Amino acid sequence: MLKLPIYLDNSATTPVDPRVVDTMVPYFYEHFGNAASRSHPFGWQAEDAVDQARERVAKLVNASDKEIILTSGATESDNLAIKGVFDMYGKKGNHIVTVTTEHKAVLDTCKHLEKLGAQITYLKTDNEGNIDLNELESVVTDKTILVSVMYANNEIGTIAPIRQIADIAHKKGSLLFTDATQAAGKISIDVERDGIDLMAFSAHKMYGPKGVGALYVRRKNPRVKVTAQMDGGGHERGMRSGTLNVPGIVGFGKAAELAMLEMDADAARLSVMRDRLENALMQMEEAYVNGNRKSRLPHITNISFKYVEGEGLMMAFNQNIAVSSGSACTSASLEPSYVLKALGLGDDLAHSSIRFSLGRFNTDEQVDYTIEAVTKAVNKLREMSPLWEMFKQGIDLSTIEWAEH
Amino acid sequence: MAYSKKVLEHYENPQNVGTLDANKQEVGTGLVGAPECGDVMRLQIEVDPETKVIRDARFKTFGCGSAIASSSVATEWLKGKTIDEALTIDNMDIVEELALPPVKIHCSVLAEDAIKAAINDYRKKNGMPELQLDEKIVH
């Protein structure tokens, strides 16, 4: 029996793997100690557990445990990386390069720094979300202290050529930071192979708990430092104060270990499932996949169903299927996704998009149900859509004088 | 955000979806909104030439569930009213009927505008002076 609702919003967060929960539980009960308590067994046990988890997290991305700063999540890691580098490397320069399709945690941090005198270059992407490497090369200067490009995009899944981007950054002596929140634990990441200097990622996108993440900070070639953004007890080698979230960190470690063991099998299975979902939905007229289909995370597809509005469409099935819409009509802003707009999609297509993101616990049966429900909903809403009627009558919508409001 | 029961009812069983022949003398058509803004409403009325009573009302809407529900309610309310009575339909009545939250008030405004645009289209076609309407939508 198919159980509803079906969760296809794994890019927002993943369910915690029961094997992860099991490892966490003792650290709420008998091993409740503070990892910074050096004077008794409660503290020692907590510290040992954190050490083991840190090693597992490091191993997932081929880092050493000393290079992992544990944080509250990727947003904090993004802030710490960008602000921390800006504070630490002010002598070298004040220029940071990033991309218009980055997560808000990166973009808004950059905007914050602009007010403090940073010079930020926001690179545009092509219509698949790829940056132009020649353009990147032309904007990086001796004054550039950081190039910040996400490993894979959260809305469309497009994967960036991080190694090439890192090489361009390094040629001018800049550091390379990547927000790998969506990619870590899903595809192979190797900080050595990829030339990464700093990297943010979090547990809850890889079947771990919420509220725990990491910032990878390179220790060798070059030795990278960030200025702490919170004052306190000097935890995490002085870069991030605050009592460690021991159960969360233990869960993060287990999630990373499982990801390492199961990532390839998960990715292979999910990409087949994703392609099946995508191909079936693309059978409908006027459906468009957003993003780069060749270089893309295995579990995401973002599709625009032209002439229907995303939120209205989701309403047809969101009691039973959890997905997210690029149309942010649910928020007060009424703005469609800035990522899709940055790809050059018209507002009409941006308003019509749905992101499906699969995960470890999804089944073929759920995909079948989704194909049927979404197809039905799109057809139903198109029957109700004046735009669809006009399209069918051969009316060019761009010739109509809309009362924009 | 959870939708009100009324919005869900209208969304699931929208009343009066459809198209009237816009070329007919007794049909008035209002098309408001823009695809770029994420909502477009087309509302049509068919008016009895003698009594000026709205015999039929139809809509098609591109938009969120609240926009669809607002159009559905509007067409229900229009039927049986004269074109003058129809002008008294206020967007806040729709807000109340559907229990729309503040972020969705613009859907009701759009419906009110669509009603007025349809009536004006009818008036123009039938040699009546167009009504001067306040621009309600401010985004």
C-alpha cells in the first residue's frame, strides 16, 4: 500500500536515517557531557564521540579532521567563510567574486560586506546555470581574496566545474570557497582533487539531523585562516565558539559515513528514478527542464509547465506530494525564483516551475503516483488557464498588452 | 501556508470555468493581470439586452489557488445581478467569503478589477459610456 503524503523535497531537507538516529540517542541520555569538559569521563566521552564524528565528516570529502570546523549548519558556515576571509585577508584586497544563482546565505553575506567596503562581482550564468570561465578569469585580479561558487545549485542541480574555477582563482592568489550543501554526500567531493580552500556543508541534506554543519578550512598549501565571527570560549581552534552540539555532531558523523558507503548506489538508483519521472512529465506539451541536464545532481529535476502557475499547480497535489515551487507566491514577495530569473527564464516560465528532489527513501511506486498526479493536475489547470487557451488558439502572448501590476 | 476550507472547495470544484464568445454583442470580457506577475484572470459576462441582468458568467484564471477561488466566487455572485448591481461587489467581500490571508488580498482585487473590466467591455460594445474606475491594484 502506498503511504501518503510522499516526500519529494529532499533538497529542502532529508529525513534522518534511522541508523543515524540510533547513534545519536545515547548522547542525549548517558553520554550527555560537554565535549569541552576536560576534567571528567562525561566530557572525555563526549569529546571522543566528537573526534570520531569529525573524522568521518572529514573523510567524506577527503579532508583531515583538523580541517573541519563544526557549525550550526551551512548558513553559518557560509557566513563564517566569507566574512572570516574578508576580515582575515583585508591586507591583500577587498574583492570577492560570486554568482547570481548562489544561495541567499552567500549573496546576502556578500551584500552585507559591500556595506563594509568589499567589492563584489556577481557573475551571471547562461540559461543552464553555468558560469563562463573566461569571464571569471577576466574579473579575478590581484585584489581578489575569494571566489565563491556553489558546488551544485539547490534549485536546478547544475554542478559547477569546481576544479577549473579553483585553478582560475589560485592563479591570482585568491582562495576558492564552495557552498556544497546540496552536493556533499550526494556526489563525490574531494577537496584535494577539486582544489577547494573552504567549503560549507550540512548534515540535514544527507540524512543527518538539522542544526549541524561544517566548514572545511584548508590547513596546507595554503594554510587558510578565517576570523571568528562569534566571541566566546574559543572552541573549534578559535574559529567558532559555542558548546558543541554533541548528539547532532555524532549524527552528522554517522550520516557522512553512510553517505560515503552508499552514495554511489543511491546516486545510480535515484538518477534512473529521476530520469523516469522527468521523461514521463516531459511527455506533456510545453514542459521545459531547467538547468544543465548533462552536469546535474542525480536526484533533482526542475520543470516548468508553461501556462500554469506553480503554486496553483502544487495545490492540486500538495496534500499528497511534497515538492517545492520556484514561484514564491507563498511568501509575501510574490517574486518568482531569483535563480530561475537569473537563468534568463521569463517570469512566466519562472512562475510555472516545480522542483522535484528525490532521496534515499523514495520508491518507484511513489514516482508512478507522482507522474499520474502531476500530469492530471497540469491538464486540469491548463483547462482553467486563459493563457493555455490563447496558446492553443495561436495567439502570441507577447503581443498582448498586459495590465502589469 | 494552509488554505481555508472555502478556497479548497472552490479550487477543487471551480464554478463556471469556461469561455463565452467574446464577439457576441451581449458578452463582455475582462482580462486583467499579467503572466509576469503570476496571475491572469479572464472573466466574461453574458448580459440580457433588455433587463441588463447577467445571465451567465465564466472565467479562466492562471494563478494560485486563491486567484482561482476568487474568480470562481466572483462568477457565482455575478449571475442574476444587473450590470449596475454587479459593480457593488467589493474585493473585501471576496476576502471575507474565502478567508484570504493578507498576502492573497491581491487575488480578490484582481477579481474585482476583472468584473469591472468585463462590465466596461460590455458597456463599450453596447454604446454606453465607460465607467471611470479607480485603479485599485497597487503592488
